[in-house]
Amino acid sequence: MIYDSLKNAERYASISGNFAKAFAFLKETDLASLAAGRHEIDGDRVYASVQEPTYKPWQEGKWEAHRRYADIQAVLTGEEVMGFAMLDTLAEETPYDEKKDCLILQGEGGQRVRVRAGEMAVFFPQDAHKPNISPTDGHESGRKIVVKVRLD
């Protein structure tokens, strides 16, 4: 997992060519003007999804993990809590769905990271994450962008 400011995103471009495309998009695009929904960057290898989730209390969140993609989750307005746990510390709740590239997990523990506007968290396949958690345990709304980066 990486937690950092979007201002420092270029430092991570050397991870792979797909990450370089993702971070270039985040740097060169007026993110505030993007409509909600999917935005193509490089076909199914790198794409973004602007989301406007309603955040939920920690106990209502679900742990998830991916195998083919890394997630770059950046908060555009307000702030969000994102859970982070090592994949092997959680138990499978729902089997891996290859089409959705998603595994749902359950378990206690993990860390909570408060991600504010202009900051990002990057989750790799070994990282379980619990997104869209309220910083106040309420049900407020937010705006974020999730860039999916294919790892092969």
C-alpha cells in the first residue's frame, strides 16, 4: 500500500508503464471537471472511475481485494477513511469473481487511513482494502477517482 499526496504521484510512475499512464492522467487532467463514471486511459489496461459514494460507518464496510489490477484511490473533495489490511490476515467471505476482479473478505483488525482531498492510497493484490468509510461514522457523500491499473 502507498499513501501519499497526489503532488508526489510522479515518484511512483516507475513501477510500470501502466502506472506511468495512470499518474500522467491524474497530473494532466482537470479532475474536478470529470463527470461521474468511467474514463478511458488505455483501454482495459488503465482506466478511471469517478465516483460519488455515500460513505458508511466502519462496521458497514466490506473488505475487498483484486488480483489483476491495482487501485489508485484519490479523494477529490472532503475526506474518506480507507481500511487497509494484509490479505492473509482476513478470511474469504465471497469467492473471487474473475469477471469483476474482486474478492470479498471478512475479519477484524486492519488499519484506518484518513485520506483527504488531494491525497491518494494505492492498493496492490496483497492489500485488502475497505473503501468508502465515513470519517465521522455518518452517511455523508464524497467524490473520488479510482484508477484501475492492470498489473500484467
